[in-house]
Amino acid sequence: MADQYDELGMLALSVRPVAPPPELRDRILAASSEPQKFVLVPRRRLPVSLVAAAVVLIAVAAFFLGQSLRGGPAGPSTFALTGHGTLAGASAKVTDLTSDKVAVVEFNGLPAPAAGKVYELWLITPGGQAAPAGVFTPDSNGHVVVVVDRSLEGYSVMAVTIEDGPSGTSAPTQQPEMTGSIA
Amino acid sequence: MAGGDAEIARRMAARDPSALAELYDRYGSLAYGVALRVLGDPGRAEDTVQDAFLKLWYAARGFDPARGSLRTWLIAAVRNRAIDQLRGRSLHERRELALRPEVETAAAGPEEEAVAAQERMAVRAALAELPEEQREAVQLAYFGGFTQAEIAEMAGVPLSTVKGRMRLALEKLATYLKGRGLVDG
């Protein structure tokens, strides 16, 4: 455990559990049934323009927060994904907001997936292990913005496959047709 | 424990609300304890715990057992969110919060497992065996969210010294806990 999510994390085990107020449990369970504020499939939840505006705000905030905390330029990193095969012509820009442990992926030129299929995003370790990072479908213009609510640390490649909808799979069933280095 | 966590994560990814309830029942007290330890403020600690559980709920599909247990992921989310909440406070207040001694409080309840209590006492014992400057360095980093450069500035020592202290502290903690079978080798 000590060398995983946070090497210092073992210090948490020195903390004695404290029973939270009883109403907190109900509050969390009630909130979990509400629509997610930060969506993975904007077409069904929010206008793309609103998500794009949020992305810009997050990027700007992260940039200035990084500067104020570290006293120097520490803006987000960006990477590119390139499509090939059936996804030739599609592309994506990955913006890694490292300090927020969030990445934003903006896809363009994606063809509509076949009926019953969805696109699934993967984070792949240098050892080839793929972790699912969300399913999505593009709008009629082949555009979609996907938020990856986790750190990209420890992963070297981001990839996209086409899987069964609506939930995708826990492991890729095909070779990715869109990939890019994120290391 | 790990198998149970993996099953909860799978059910959360499938949007089974009972899995979130089970996760909360299992780790809610630890999560609240960590948030309270970092923030020292019950109201903010509640908000932090709520944010962290909802983060895992929405991101459960991204859970990777190879990178650690669900408990580790949850507590990392609680701690990181709590540190975010600390940012507006003065360095002095953050330092005092991070370094305040651990105090045994009222029991969390019968659900606290004996193994968790054993872990807690072992980590506390391991921390107590560290030289003071090493213990302070890791406590300031974890509970206060201070960078190594900030710790060096507060202590009036070179950055390399703080890096060395933290590396030694983590090595000693890991060795101590591995020797007692409390962390993976």
C-alpha cells in the first residue's frame, strides 16, 4: 500500500476513525442519485459550449493556481491522440490538469458509432494494463469533451476503442484505433 | 478485505446505490477521522467526506485494484480534498494543525475492526520512533499539504535536507510496518 496512490498515505492509518454525524450518510446517498455535476457525456447532459467554457475556466484557474502556489509557470500539459483505421481523420487534445488530478479530452472528427456501440477511453500503463476511463458518444459534428476525473500519473498511453453500449467493458475487446502518448 | 473492496467497486461502477452505502458503512468513520485530522473543523470535514465519496461514486469505473485498495483511493481523495480546503488558512495555522498530537477520542463504534486498531497503533508507534525532524517532515507533508520546499523554508534547512529526512522517514515507516505484516512487501 505504501507505494501506491500516495507513499505518505500510510500516515492516514495513524488516524483514529471518528463516527460522522448520522445525517451525513443520508446526504451522500441522496446526492449520489442526483445528476453528476461534471459529466462524461456532455451531449446528454450539458451543451458542448457550456462544457467547453468550463474546460477553459478550469485550465485558466489551474494555470494561475499553479503559478501562485509554486511561484512559476506550471500550466497544464497537453498531448494529442491520433485516429487510424476506422477512426482515421479523428483527433483529440488531452489537457492534463495535474494539480487537480483531472484531465480533459476534446475529440474532433469522430464518426458516429454503430447502433448499440459506444466509444470507451482507456489509460494504459507502461506494462500494458488498461484501466477504463469513461464511455462517450460524439455529437452530430463528431465532437465531444470527456473529463477524466483522475490523475494520469503512472500511465503512458491514452487509447480509444469501440465497445458495447451503454456501459462499455472493463477491459478492451479490440486493438485501439486512436492512441497517443501521455507520458 | 481487498476482495470485498473490488466487489464494491464493481457494483459502484454498475451504479448500485447499495454499494456506495456499503462503502460508507465500511470506511465512513475513517474518512471522517482523516478529514477532521487535517481540517480540525467538523463542518468542513463533513463536506470533504461527502465530496470524496461522490468522487469515487462517479469515478468508480476508473478504479484500478493494481494501484491500491478502494480504501487507499478513498482516503487519498479525502486527504487531497481536505488539503484543498486548507489553502486559505495561514501557514501558522496549517502547521499547528498538521503537528498537533494524536489524541485518542471516543470510540468510533463497534464497526471498527480490530485489525484497523492494530494498524493505527503500529503506525503511531512507528511515527513515535522517528527522530522529531523526520516525523515533523512527513506530518507537515501529509496532514498539512506542505511542499518539501515550504517545509525546508519553515525549518530553515536546505531543500536537500528535507528530501533526505522524508526519504529516511518513509523507509523506516515502511520497514517497521512490513516487519509487522501491516503493509505489502
